[in-house]
Amino acid sequence: MLLWCVIPQLEGRFAVLNWRQMVPSRASLTGQPDRSGIQPSAVVNGQYPAIPATPRPTVTPKAGFRRRRTVMSPRSRIASLGLAATLLWTMASAPATAAGGSIIPLYPKGSVAPLGVPESQTKLKAGPTLIFNVSEPTLELFRPAPGRANGTAMIVAPGGGFVGLEYDAGGTDIARRLAQQGITALVLKYRTIQSSGDPMQMPEAHLKEMDTLMARVKTGLPVEMPPFAGEPHAVEDGVRAMAIVRQHAQEWGIDPKRVGVIGFSAGAYLAADLAIGDKASRPDFVVLLYGGLRTPVPADASPAFIAAAADDPFQPNDAVQLFTAWRKAGVAAELHVYAHGGHGFDLKPNGATSDHWFDELLWWMRSRGLMSPAKK
């Protein structure tokens, strides 16, 4: 998910159609005029992970938030209406057999420059929960039932354009499904850029990014999207998360050489950045769902499972580009391009072959020995 706007259509369907008549009110999105704040995260066992914090650059708040109804360009408005269809559907909830909720701060309190506005969340009516203005990133731990853990761990990076996070459908629901399969899952609540905290208002920086993205759909240029405004800090958080998970491998019953990252949309950009980044923080494998191209790909990049839909209106070619870049570098990769699914199909059923991506991911993981109990 790169942007959030929920446009309900007849019979529960959603589409990018006649956007001039389809701009919803904020009340229709949330069902209520006010947002509730998120409770501060607690430190696990009263302690922070024993990893030295690195200096953080000051985050300069992005000035200017424009109301999409009156000032957005047609390209940006269309992007807002269609990008990340994950918000255009209600997430199909998986049975929560795995307990979750252990919150692990990535950094000691006060070591990260705040955005200057409080973190907040918005629950869309009959839809997912969005978290905005994250400046205190965390991991939320979901462990398999006793006796079910296979030694593999996955960090889950939700989408949201680096402006917000779709924390349930692209985060905790995925983590619970993974834990049911014996995989220790951790949802990464990474830092975002400053926003109004209102799904009906987009930061100026993100509007410009959306203009570039939509122009790229038509022209194919730039071949690779420039870094998003919030991408560098999100990647820093991903690096930190990898270190924390590997540090706690013995405690959590994880093989430190079987730690992967699964990312959705913007989260897939983050996962790709880690896969081709510094070797010390590189995941052992990555899962990239409807994400974008990131290069250069080194010969020892993380093996990748790549999935997207051919009818993705915002990144129709990136999955193939990712696969091609991985293969040219001689790195193992598997590609699934589904005829239908749009942008943001995650776990919700939509009657298309994209409904089965999770099962195909498990087959890929089995073929790589990631589902068998780890050797002690």
C-alpha cells in the first residue's frame, strides 16, 4: 500500500472509476470524526535490546498538507483513489492461534528525533487500521504455539507509502498466519514522515512522489523510483530490527541464519533495500509483494520470492524488473505475476489466483528448507 483512500463500490467491489464522483468524506472512511491515540509501547521485561544505538539525523518535518479534494492534481487524485487496494477491502482475519503483543522498542527512549506531532491511529470503517507519525519504532513479536516453532523467523514490513502503516492487514494478520505455520513473526512498526494523521490529507512530499509514480506508469521513466522521503529512516529501522532478531535468536528459538523479511508495497521497497544492502544486516531471504525496483543487486543478495498482479495500476512492471535484476546478478529468485489482484491483495480473498500467493510462498520456503525444524 502506497496511499490510503477507501472508495466503496457496489457489491463490496472497489475500482478506480470516475474519481470526480468518488471522493469520500472523512466520516465515511473512519465512521467517526476523531482519532484515538496509540498507547506508548512498553519495554520487554523492563529492558531494551543490548545493541548500541547509532546517532540519528534530525528529521525535518515536511511542510504543507493539502486537501486532496481541492488541490490534488488529476494524476495524484487518481493515485490516491487506487493506490494500495489493501485499504479498499476489509482484511479477511485468520484464526489467531498464535499469541502476539510483546512490544520491543528498537531504540532507547529519546534516542530518535521526534516528528513533533503525536503518533496516532485511524480505524477505517469496515477496514484496516492505519498508524501515522511514527517516531518511536517497534517490533511486535508473534511466536508459534509451543512445540510448533521451526526455527525460521520473518520480519513483516507493512505498506503505507512511508507516510502511514497499514498495521493489521499488512502486519499483524500476516504475522499470525506465519506463526500458525511455525514461523516466528515480528511486525516492524518503522518510522514514517510527518503527516496530518488524516487519510483525507496527504503531505506535499508524498503528492510529488505520487505524481512521479503515475507518470512512470505511462512513460516507464524513471526506470527505478527515486527514494521516498521516509525510506532512509525506514531502512535504518529495518537494519536495527535484523540485529535485534538475530541477537535474540537463542531466546526465541530462531536459527540466526534463517531470518527473512516480508514486505508489502512500501514495505517491499524496505525489504529490497535490506536485501541488497550491507551484508551484516542482510536478511537470509526476502518476500517482495507488489513492491518496486531497487538496484544494484549484488551477487550475494538475499534470495527473493516476488509476487504482484498484472493489473496493478501503479507498479505494473516492477515485479518483472525485480526478478530480472536478481537473475542478472545470479541470485536465486522466484516470480509470480497474477492476472488479477491489483495493488494490495495481501491475504483477503478476491476470487483470483492471487488469493493463493501465501500457499505458494510456503512451497517456496519448503523447497529452500525453511519450513523444516532447524538443526540444533
